Amino acid sequence: MLPLKDLIKKAFGKDMFLIPGQVSVQGAIESTIPGRIDGNVRGDVRTEGTLVIGKTATIRGNIYATDLEAFGKVYGDVFVSNKAVISNKAYIRGDVTALILEVEQDAVIEGAIRKHPTEADDVIPPPAEEDEVKPAPEEDEEKASSWF
């Protein structure tokens, strides 16, 4: 039988964080490794790897990642330095900026879509100082609308 540590690495990959659906985070998340969020986050999420937003996730804040796979709800702007995939179940209320963007049919993006230059520093601002953190705006997540 494998130890718990080895089971977690095997299930989620080496050096990857996970926020399960039963967890709520109040505040910013900064990570140098990729990760997956299935719970609720109120604050900015910043990672240097791939970020997966599960279908049960709700994020109220801006997202900064190298790559993104979104299945859940995001209330804030999204900045991706490489590729973003927005699934047909995803709902994003905010602008999406990415070098490569794949949007599946029935995905909802209420905001502008921008392709940014190859220099990520031109688009992704440096981390905010602790006293500069602004709370995410309160949004009614039940009022999803579409132009179609």
C-alpha cells in the first residue's frame, strides 16, 4: 500500500496544488506551481503554471496564469500568458486576455477578449503590495445572460 503522500502525488501530479470544492479561501493565492481550484476563492489567483478551474469553482478576483482551463465561474479579469481554454460550462464576467484563446460553444464571457503581445510583462502586472489589495466586486452569480 502506498503512503498518503505518494497517493496524492499520483492522483494530482507532482508539485500541483488543489483547493477542493468544500474549501473557501478569503484572500489572494500566489503559487509557483500549477494547480486546480474546485472551491470558492475571494481574491486574486496568481500561478506560474497551468490553472484548472473546476465546474464547481467560483472565483471572485482576477486570474493570472501561464495556461488556463476554465469550467467554473469567474468574476474578474483573466490574464493568461499562453493558452486559455474556456469550456462550454464556464461563465466569466470580466475581460479575457490571452495569447491563444479557445472558447467552446455555449461558454459565456461577459467582457472583452484581447490577444496580447508575446511579452507577458506587457500585460500581467506585478503582484500587488498587501496594502493595495482591493476586494473583488460583489456580483450576482445567478444572473447569467447571453446575447444569443
